[in-house]
Amino acid sequence: MPKITFIEHDGTPHTVDAEIGSTVMETAIRTGVPGIVAECGGGCSCATCLVHVDEAWAEKLDPRSDEEETQLDFAYDVRPNSRLSCQIKVTEALDGLVVHTPAYQGR
């Protein structure tokens, strides 16, 4: 099982097991990681599952879709490495992925 590390805005890390085929958002919700609200349940329609992908991993992910880009246009604290965690599918290649959760999720 791949491991994903979520780092809260205050620096608190949470390393959890992720199921292949799930999303990073589903992994956070299933394991009780704080900082991921996911109001829409993963439908790419609310941007409350925003994460900042660690720079070492940013280029290893698939590019943002047009739908994800649109949602990020309205999100809070968007950076070049921001992604919606509902749009990142867990694969073996993501074993060790590190993402940072923002202090606030919303628009």
C-alpha cells in the first residue's frame, strides 16, 4: 500500500496508508486527516480539498484538468503547486507523496 504524508499548516505530519485507485482526498477522509473538508465529496465542484503538493512531487503528477483549473480559480491560497486532492488518483508510483494542507479551505 502506498503511503501519503499530509502535513498540516502548523507542520504536524500524518503519514497514512492509501488504497490504490482511491484519491488523495478519499484517503484523507478515510484516515481522519484534518484540513481536508471535501464538501462536494470528490465531485471537483467545491475546491475544499485543496492541497499544496510538495515541490519534489509536483512534476510527477498528471497535469490539472480544465475542470480542476476552473475550481482553483475560485479557491483560497492557490499556489503553482496547488491541486484538488479529489483529482489525484493513488497509484504505486505515488508511494511517499507529500502534500501540505492549507490553514483554511474555502473560497
